[in-house]
Amino acid sequence: MINMKRLSSNLEDLSKIGRNPNGGMNRFSFTDEEKEANKLVEQYMEEAGLSVYYDAVGNLIGSMDGAENLPVILLGSHIDTVPDGGKYDGALGVLSAIEVMHTIKENGIQLKHPVRVISFKDEEGSRFGYGMIGSRTVAGTLKAEDLLREDDSGISIQQAMKNFGLKERPLESAKLVNVKAYLEIHIEQGKVLESNHVGVGNVTGIAGPLWLKFHLKGLAEHAGATPMNQRHDALTAASLIIAETEKIAKQFPPAVATVGKMTIKPNGVNVIPGEVEWTIDIRSIDESQRNNIEQMIKQFAGKITTKRELELQVSELQRIAPVQCDEDIQTAIQESIREIGEEVVSLPSGAGHDGMQFKDRFPVGMIFVKSVDGISHNPKELSLEKDIEKGSNVLYHTLLRVDGTSGDSKSI
């Protein structure tokens, strides 16, 4: 089983790179902090017996050959952070994967399939406002024009890659094919596991976000001189639509819908709001369910605005397809959870992960580790060592099952 003392030490040492005075971390893509972190992760990979290299976009990859000529198994996550991010988001996945391979090496286990551990470039999108650069490249979906996106200083991804010292190579050279499966361990970033009193869980799918922007136009008038039955109040109508959004989403668990941003004009104490704009983030692992929620919200909004004689515009900001985790891999994860003596809890991921990019390309499986109080993207982000150890051991046993090396299980 994995060496928790070593894994804990590696997590702590990595967390020192880019650390702020309040304990949060800033490790953005193609920066000196990321370069320093990569060097440390390279060292961990080499100690685990992996051959290390970088691909065209700067993904850090550690490779171990298999005994047979079989498709590759991918393990991975990311080490970049959001601004003032936490210690475990992404980093836990990369370092746990390395620890699993280190344990396999120490135990003299020869895997049938080759394995690659990948530290994906820029999952968060903090610097360029465009995330999952590394996993998009591995999936073969990153385009040359995507590299023209710029950060706040006007530096493009393409220029940042050059400044980082990457040699210019075709993006296609980093695309991976003939893949058996992709496995990732990640902190939950929610409270489901905690509420079920377990430290580790099986992920059923990754919810795809649909972002909509609603713009409602009424008439700004004097708050004291306009009778209630003569008003075209955009904010009152918006509040009804927002309240109905919550009601609709609750009809389709575990789907969620969130109004996270709103602007009101003219925004005066004694002025009836004439314009309101707000966003809605709808997520579900079932795309048809998510689309149904979208249509129900739009239909309700249309009725409200017609009745109140308001103008409504709805625009789409982002639509990403959800990903269902592979049933066979889920079974392997569930068996591995039972093997370490834990109760099996299965749950969807509301947050996005690199595995989303592999939809319809190769099978995906994910393991969650409990987040204390559900806190993430925050310096207070915490997962306990006992739960990290459980999750890493589940990853270890799952890899053996997927590979077909496990003594009581055939290759899936």
C-alpha cells in the first residue's frame, strides 16, 4: 500500500512553491513558480522510476513501460492554481498518482499496460481565462488559434510558451491515442462525502456547465410617483425568474442552477430598475436533463416578461457537454473502496476536471477524497491525511484492476 509519510511530505514541499503569506498559492501557467514546481514534480517522477518528458504544450509526463504491447493507462491532474488557491486542488491528483507508481516499483509489480502520469498544463485557466490547455492538447482539440489568447499583460499563450523555453512543435504531436483509460483522484470540493461520513467516493460523471446571460429591459421611472399597477420593473420580474430557477433545478437532482452575477440599472434608491442583467450556471451529468432545465427557465421567463411588458434577451456564454464516467471503471473503483474497508458512496462532480476533455475519446474514471467543510479554491482548503491515504490506496487498487494485475479481478 502507498507510503503516506512520503506523499504527505511531497504535498507539503510542493505547497511551498508560490505560497502567499496567508497560506494560499499562486501557481499560474508558464511562470517561474510553475517552472520551479515542475522541477520538483520531475524529481518525484524519477524517484518513482518514471521516464520524464514534456510534450508540445508543456504537459509534464512520467512514463513507465508495460510488460505487453497494450494501450496506455493515463493517470493525472494538474498543479496550477486559482489565485490564492489551496494546497490540494489538482496537486493531490498528480502526487498521489506518482506515489501509486512509486509503490508499484517498490513492490516489484510489473504492469501489463504502459502507464503515463500527466501533470496537465493550466487546468484552471487563471492566467489566460481559458482552462484545460494540457488536456485539450492530449485530446487533440486544442487549435493553433487558441494559442493567441492573451493574459492581462497582453502576452499570448504562444508567446508564453516560447518565454517558458518550450521548443515549437506541432500540437498534434501531443495528442494521445490507443488509450485504455484515464484515472484521476481529486478532492471533492463539496460536502457530500462529509455528510455521508466517508473519506473517499466514486464519481459517476462530470457535470458540464451551461452558462446563460439574461438581459431584461423595462422602464426606469420615479419610485414615488409611479403607481404599482403602472410599473415596468425589471428587477421584480428578474427576482421572480431567479426564484423559479431554483424551484426548477430542485425538481432534477442532482442538477444545480446558480445565479452568480447580476447588474442593475440605474441602481438608484429612488428609481425603479429599468434594466437587469444576470447569469445562470446550469450543471448536470445528464445533458438532456440540463437542456430540459434550460428550456423550462426560458419558458417561464418568457411568460413573465410578456405579462409585464418587458423586453428579454438570452445569450449563451458557454455550453460544455457533461461526461459520464465509464461503468466498468466505476465498478473497479467501487470494488477497490470495499477492499480498503470503506462504504461505497457514488456522486457526480459538479466542478469541471481535465477528464471532461476525453469525452467520446477514451474511458474516464474519477475518485474523490473528502474535503473538510467542502472548502476549495481557498487557503483553508483541507483534506485529512487519513482520507488522502484511503483515496490513494483506492487509486492503487483500481489501477491494478484496470490493468488486470489484481489477483481477484480480470482486466476491464
